[in-house]
Amino acid sequence: MRHVLRSIKTITNGAFVKYNGLATTQNREFTLVGNQTVTAPSLKEIRKNYAYLRNTYITIPVTLDFTTTTKSYNEANRRFTTKEGLNFGVGGYIGYNINSKQHIRYENADGYKIYEQQKGDWNVNDFQYGLMAYAGKDSYKLVFKYDLNPVFSNNTVDQNYWSIGIQLGL
């Protein structure tokens, strides 16, 4: 007896930690001007000519999963045999910002290499929500995510995160 088991299901794999980053170019760093986060020329000679702002989120996904995985029962051995197949899903996620830091690497006048972390609010939205989709085979998936809300809460230009990645199931 062979049949497809759980061809459609809702997946909530639990919370996970997500890092998002923004990098500057041309020897600039992130600063607050009033209630907006902007990049401004740095007074330091930044190594590799950039600084970056990293935001850390606790995120919970909710997706609708479609799969061709089949499970068959062997009566003689009294066991289920699973044959992995293609799977894809669509859904969304919500998250909460737990940390925002700017990372700067530069050399001082004496030639010492300095690494600096500046922790702060940076006008980053505390909550994050967005859409996600994935497709893959077995334990390997190509994942696409897009945030529906902007990174900074009061900036005149809205900037949204998007990402493409590979998810490996263990």
C-alpha cells in the first residue's frame, strides 16, 4: 500500500536567530541626525573603506508546505519507508529586534588597528514582518525572504531587507 502522506501542512519550525546587515562605502559610517539614521563621512580612516550596521532578530516563521514526499508501509517488516521528494512553501514571518550594533575597523595615528562596536538604538524598527518562499529537494532548500516593513522607523526613504539563502536540514 503506497500513498502520499501530508502533502500540505503548516510549518512552524520554531524561533530562530536572524542577522541582517547594512554596509557603508566611501569611508562613511552610520550616524543619527535628529530622528533619522544616515551615513556620514567618518573622521577615522576606516579599513576596507566601510563600516556596517548589524541587526539581530528572533524570528518565527509560518509557512504552508507542499511536498511530494511519499511514505509507504511494509506489512511484513511493520515499518514505514520514506522517500524524500521535492518540496516548496510560501508564508510569512514575524520577528523582534534584540540587538543593533555598528562595527567599525580603523587604524589610529600610531598605526594600531582598532575594532570598535557601537551599540545603540539606531532608529531601527523593533518589530519585523515579511513574506518568504522556499523550494528544494530532501534537506536542501533555496529560501527567499522580503521584509514588508522598513528597517528604520523615521527615515524619509524606506529601506527594506531582502535575502536569498540556502537552508540545510539536519
